[in-house]
Amino acid sequence: MPQMSPLSWWLLFIYFLILLIIFSIMNYYIFFYMPKKSESHKLIIKSMNWKW
């Protein structure tokens, strides 16, 4: 079985590196959170009575 030439190894490495970068960029920019429609963003303040 013949060995691959060094140039082919570099091309293979660059090819997979570019695929990894493209995949990472696509995952970063395509993913988004759906905004909640509930009223849970209101601040709730509870007073506490300390008994010293």
C-alpha cells in the first residue's frame, strides 16, 4: 500500500480545518433563542422582617 505524499496530507488537513471552521461559524450564527412571551421578567421584591 503506497504512502500519501506530504502535500496530500497538508491538503487533507487544510480541508478538514476549513470544514471545522465553517461548521463552527454556521452553528454560532444559525442558533437563536425564541423570546418568551410570559410576564416573568418583572422584578419581584419580597420584604423580610428580621427578628433580632
